[in-house]
Amino acid sequence: MLSSSINKILDMDKEIRGASIRLEDLQKGKTAIVVVDMVNGFVHQGLLSSPRILAIVDPIKRLMARAQGCEKIFFLDRHSDSSPELKTYGIHAVIGSGEDELIPELAGMAEGAAATVIQKNSTNGFHAPGFRAWLEKNEGRIENYIVTGCEADICVAHFAATMKTYFNEKNLNRRIIVPIDCVETYDYGTHDGDLMKVISLWEMKLNGIEVVDEIT
């Protein structure tokens, strides 16, 4: 039974791979690049930091460098000491700890009129007041959302799925695109990063989110 499940996971991995999208085929003025939780607490320091997340910094930087003319959204996981989420995931990204700050490698890209930095207090950035205000202003114009960052199976998956179902409910054809090389999750105890990444990406694809190897 276990070997059968492993084979199915390998099949899932095959199903999510093999596609790519050219950035030049997406109209820049109608495209947003979303960077989820690339804060110090997931990359460089703290309980949930991981070298796996560090490995996607350069691919995200390269994508962002080619995305002039696109909207850019940077979500920052940022919690008070009383945040209920800390009971689930442990102490992380607490305000003033330094863990809640955007990593230095991306800080310069979060400046300018096309960039919006949004704080969030839950795994799902869709519910952050700053994002809801941004969406109200831009949802009629932005048609493509490229979602990058961490954690692939938690914050990225929650946001991407909510966006897809939100637009489906409104009968709006919007593309939610997740490049595999620009998302990652952590290893911790029984939370196996490779396994959880495959399962979450497969589930996203099942639900109409475009999972691609990369944005070329």
C-alpha cells in the first residue's frame, strides 16, 4: 500500500511539470507579480527559516528584474505577540524581531510606484486589509497573477486558491500562475518539504491554477 502511494506521488510530480510561460506573452500592464513572505524569518533566521527557501531567492530576483511594467506585491508575515497563529506554527515573524522584514536581497525591488508592500497576520494574504484595498482598486485591470515565495503548501497555496475561487465566483477569467522554481516550503520534523511541495502544487493545478516549471 505504501509503495503504491509513493508511485502515485511520483505520478503527481510528473503531472505538474513540463509547462512554461513566457513573460513577454503576458501584457505587463495587466500582470502582477506576487511575492509571498520572503521575510528574514523564513529565509535567514528564526524557527521557520530554511535553506530550501534561500534557494528560491535568485529565481525570484531574476523574474522580478525582468518584470518592469508589472505590478509588484510583497506580502510580509508580521505578527504581534498575541497572534493566534503563533500557537499553530510557533514563534515567528514577530513585529520588531527583524524576522518580519523583507529580505535584503529583495528590498530594493519593493520600492517605486508599481510596488505595494502589504503586512499580513494570517497564512492567507488575501484577507489582509491592505490587499483587499489593492484588489478593489486593481481587480478590473489585472488579469494575470504570478505567485511566488513561501511556504508553497501554506501561505502560497492558501492565497492562490482563494484568489482563484474569488474570481470564479465572479465569473472573471483571471490567470493565477505558480512557477515551481519560485516557490518552496520547509523541512521540519514530519513536514517533508519535497513531499508537501508536490502535493500542494498538484492540488493547485487540480483546481485550475496554472502550475509551470518557470516563467521564461
